[in-house]
Amino acid sequence: MSRLTVLGSTGSIGTNTLDVIRQNSHRYQVYGLAAGRNIDLLAEQILEFHPSVVALPEREGKDQLAGKLAALPKSQWPELTTGPQALVAMATAPEVDVVISAIVGVTGLRATYEAVRAGKRVGLANKEVLVSGGRLVMDAVRESGADLIPIDSEHNGAHQCLRAGNRAEVTKLILTASGGPFRTTPISQLALVTPEDALKHPTWKMGNRITIDSATLMNKGFEVIEACWLFGFTPAQVDVVIHPQSSVHAMIEYSDGSVMAQISATDMRMPIQYALTYPERSQAPVPKIDWSQARRWEFGPPDLEKFPLLKLAYECQRAGGSATCTLNAADEVAVEAFLARKISFPSIYKVVEHTVSKVANRQPATIDDILELDKESRALARELIARDAKVGAVSALGLAASKTAPPVRA
């Protein structure tokens, strides 16, 4: 029986992972759960899955959780831990076979890196791990021999496609994108969209940040960066196509022009289970495509003028070094500002582009270097937003959000 640590157990990937475990309780056992502020859900998970260790960011959350568990005998409590080192400990524990890395942001970077160094199988659903620290993490994979299996649907699809033939004969990877809620919205109206509009993803139910990143196509830019690290592609070998139906997740093109595609229902439990069972396959608790039903699939190129963050992601990956780390940090700050109605939707790009242009590009040698770069980049992005707010709606970068804009329907 495999024992798992789930980093980010109360998020979308975490809850889906636990559902897969629930369906396969004869094969998997939970060792550790790490969560953020959703104490109520975490308490329910503890009662159902009986982990040995639970990690929370701060002491306050630990105290709240203890209150939720007060009715249980102390002998049935998991060990309650806090802080970044608690994540590392539960990810590298000798009892653990598999780590699901699903914490949003760089918070999960060190724990994931150390799990890889320890030779664990890692199901990777945290984009920031490779976007910010791709070179260090992949060097650790090669040194330890760890399995790093992507859970993101597009990269998981690519992983499956690449099993179908000789990697040396593959010339291109094609990642699909739904196009987000503004696929058909005129570029002239994007300055008027609200956070509520941007959070209406047409296909997936996800957290706020990744949903906004999908609306700007920044999420697809991060996926291009991840794909380069995971599979050894150059940016020029990774294409993005808009596929609103989200049934084809990835395709690979061979030197003779043949194309292989991975197709499945839009249900994250399938790639999660794939990461757990690889190289085997087993029945997954997801719907299968009904081929007796008529269907139409569309494919088209992304509009890089309308969604310039995708183009910027390519540029940062080509630049190498710490450019993608700064890209990620600035984007997270800009998305937070947009959700708080401090800047407009198009200004997410302006904040990110300006920050990337101002932070010196260098080669981080350690996880601490990456975290310091991340901190520096966030500080500059926040300074830019704060400075713009002080000078009012008319500013050099035009970051101010519209306060009277009506909702825009995609």
C-alpha cells in the first residue's frame, strides 16, 4: 500500500486527490495533509483519512484546528505542525512514497524540491515549482531518479503522448487552451471587465488565481515554460492552440508529420490517478467520452495582441535565468490587485511586463536564491501598483481600474 502526502489538501487538486484515494482505499493511505485557511474542510479530511501528520502555515490555524478536533481522544489526533519546514518534513518522511504538490504559489517549492531530492514520486500540480525553479528541480530529478509526473491536464496529456513513440522523433508539442471567458470578447472591451467576469471559466472549476491566469492566457504561458523543463523542449518547439471544447489536452507531432493526441473528459481525477498508478493504468472514477454522440472540435491560434502575457512567457523562457521567476511573482501580485479592483484587467500585463524589465536577470543557484528573487520581484510589482494609485486614474502606466464599468459578457 502506497502512503501519500498531499500538499494543498483543501484545494481543487487536493480534494480530487482525496476522492481518488477514497475510491482506491485498498491501494493508498494518507500519511500527511497540508492546508491553508480552510480549517473546517481540513478537519473533515482528518476524520475521514486519519493522517499521521498535518501541517498548517501558522500557529493560529493550528489552534483553530485543535478546537475542531477537541471531541476526539488525543490518541486519535495527527501530529499538528506549522511552517515551511513542516512541509519539508512531511514530504520527505521515510514513510512517504508519493507526494502530491498542489499548494498554490512558491510556498510549496522547497518541499517539492526536497521530495524530489529524496527520490519520492511527485505528482506535480504546482506550476510555480518549475516556472520559478525549473533548472534546480530538474537537475534534482536527474540526480535522484525521482518520478516527476505532471498532474496539470495538458502536461499529463503530453506525458501520455510521449509514451507512444521515440522521443528523438518528436518535433513539436501542442498544448491546448480553452481561450478562457474572453475568447470572443473584443480587445477594446477588456479594460471594462470585472473580476466576476474573469472568474467565469467556461470549462474548469479552479482557484481564483489560476482562473484569472486562464483569462489572460498567462496560465498557458506558464504551461509552455513547464513543458520546456519537463520534456526537454525549446520554446520554439511548443505551440499553443485555442480549443474551446477542452477535450484534446495535448498533441505531439513527429518528424514525419504524424500527430498523436491525448483526449479525455475534463475531470482532474484522471490525470491524478495516472500520476499515482504510472506506468500502469486502472479504472478511474471519471466519465468516458461517448463516441455515439455528435460533437465538433475547434482549433485556432491564440491572439497574442489580445493576450500579450502568453507572448511574454515565451520571451522569458528564451531569456532563461531568473526571468520566469520574476514573471510568476509579478503576475501573482498583479492578479491580486485586479481581484481587489486596484487595477484593470489589461493592467495585469503592464505590471508584469514592467517588473520583468526592471528586475535584473541572473542565475539562481539555490532555493534560497529563488525565494529572494521572488520576494524582490513581488516588492517591485507592489511598489508599481501603489505608486500608480497615489497619482490617480491618469498615470504613466494607466493601471487604474474602472469603477463604473458594466460587466462584459464573453
